[in-house]
Amino acid sequence: MFTSHDGDPTGPTVRICLFDDVARGHHGPYLSGLVKATAECVDYVLVASPEPVPELHEGAGRWLPVTRTRHRQVIAGRRTLEQVTDIARAEDIDIFFDLNLDKTIWSWPRGGARPARTIHVLHHAHHYVDDRRGLARLRTFSARKRLLSWVERGEKVAVHTLRAFEILADFLPQEMIVRIGYPIGAGSSTEYPSADETSDPRRLLFVGQVRVEKGAGVLVEALRWLPDDIEVVFVGPQNPSRRAELESHGDASRITWIDRYVSDAELARSISGAALVVLPYLSSFGRHGGASGALLDTLAHGRPLVTTSALAPQLPSGYEGAVVVEPGDARSLADGIMSGLSDLVELSRRAESQGPAFIRDRHSFEGYVRALLASDAG
């Protein structure tokens, strides 16, 4: 049983460590939201991250600065984890939340004492899919073996999609896998401007990196079948060669790049300023089990979108604020976009009504932290 700061002062106390040595891209907002929600649920929070988190108020815990490391810096990451786990034990931490198993699967120390109660959060499960070839297959085998050994000593793994759950359930006991909707901030839909007030009926928006599995190339190709005054805006930092490749296959005059990380406020303006958010993800993305932050952001802002059946399982059941087409087909995508534009007022009304409510119910930080704590208690 867990107690909040408002609970019985004579009851048990709970002390949590949140560890993430990346803190870039989506990790910053993710960690900030978790810190705020965790501090409201437990008695003490130790936050181990490269940058301070303003949401950690005085008296709620403390920030432990750590060196930011990259995925391939295994030795440096291992040293960091050793230092943090030593401090966590010294501070009588009850539960250790490893917030980036995608990276730490290789950097956790093999020997030495470990926090008795550890929950690992996995964002992308594709490294555990048992259909890879060559050296990648050996790497998958090693990762599976390592993770299974951790689970066998009582550590649990949290994932964000049904597909990720299915991938891990192929080699882990299901009761040791926790499926929780990826959390994002969501206010009332009245906080965001409506489509009739701010959106440009000619503007489409793609959020995120233009990786192949996200179907950005299909969107650029679909412009061929759309009216000449329709343009697409890509928001997010891009690989220069991938950006150049897309520009060479489409009409560059109809493409605008905001090629950098953007603030939450700027992302909100971009989403509100577009007629439709277009997320033409390919089947390969769906098979790998990752949650789409761009999709969740669109739902949170109550904005209409066009997407594919690869992302449809991440939409609310019966959702009426999206047009869904088959992946990988530029002509079908263009038809879906025209369908959405022709019914934009009604599509926007449904998205405004259903999207933010779904995020508050299934993807809040408060619910996420409660689910993690409940999984440990269970």
C-alpha cells in the first residue's frame, strides 16, 4: 500500500528513484511529467538525470546530476548506473524506475548489488522481435536472454502498446509485463483554438523524424494527386540526407521544414494551425510495437488526422476524428486527405470532443505513475 504526502503520517513511506540519462527529445517532457506526478504520490523522489527538473519542488526529493550518455557509450552508461544504484541504496530507495530500457539493456552492470524492486520502461520493442538476420539476430538473442534473467529475479518491464506486449510475451512471463498507455500532458480541449479559428485549410502537418517506417515518402508522393495549393509542413529535427532525398522526390516549393526540436507551445501552434495532421505510418512501424507520440499529441489537442491501419490500434475505440487508409499507398493517402478536407468541420468537432478526453482517461501522467506503483505492489 502506498501513501501520498496527504496520507496517514504513521503509515509506510515510499521512496522512488527515477533514472534517465538521456533527457533529450521526448525524454525531457516525459521525465518532467513523471516527476510531478510521482512527487504527488509518494514521499520522496530521487531524480537522476543530466538536467534539473523544475517540477521537483523543495521537500519532495532531490535531483542527482548524471552525465548524459549515448546508446553506444555502454561503459560510460554502466559507470553512471553503478553510481546511481549505489546512491539509491544509501538513500533507502524502495523502487527504482529505469525509464529507458532501450538504452540500459546493455549498460546495466552484470555483477554487484541491484535495487531489489526495479521496473524497466521499454519504449521500442523491435530489438526483441525474433525475425532478424545475421548479427542483429545474435543481438536479439543476447538482449532476450539478459532481460529474461532480470525478470526471473523479480524485475518487471513496462511497455506502451499491445504489440510491444505481444513481442515480450513471446519469451517473458506475461505477469511480469506491464502495459500502460504512454503518458502525455492534456488539458481541456477548450484551451486549444478550434480549427475554424486558426487552421489553414491548405496546410498538412507531419510531426517527427521522416524515417522510412513513418511513411513521409508516401506523403510527399501523395502531393502529386492533391490540389496545387496544398502544402505539407514537417516539424522536428531531421537527418540531412533523408530530408534531401524527400525534397528530390517531390515539389520542394510545397514543403516547409521546421527542422529542429520545438517547444510544447510551438508544437501546439503547429498542430492547431494545420487543417489535418497526417501520419502515414507503414506496417513495419506497427509490427515493431512503438507508441506514436505524434498521434497522442494530436489527440490531446483535439485535432483531426489522417493515418493508416498501422496506427489505428493506438486510436480510441470507435474514434471518429480520423480518416484511416491502408499504408504504403500514395493514391489512397491522397484520397483520404481529400476526404478529411471535405468533411473538415465535422471531423474537427469529433476530434475535439473525443481526443482530449481519451488522453486524460488513458494517457495521463498521474494514471501512468499509479499503474507503475500498482504493478510493483501486485
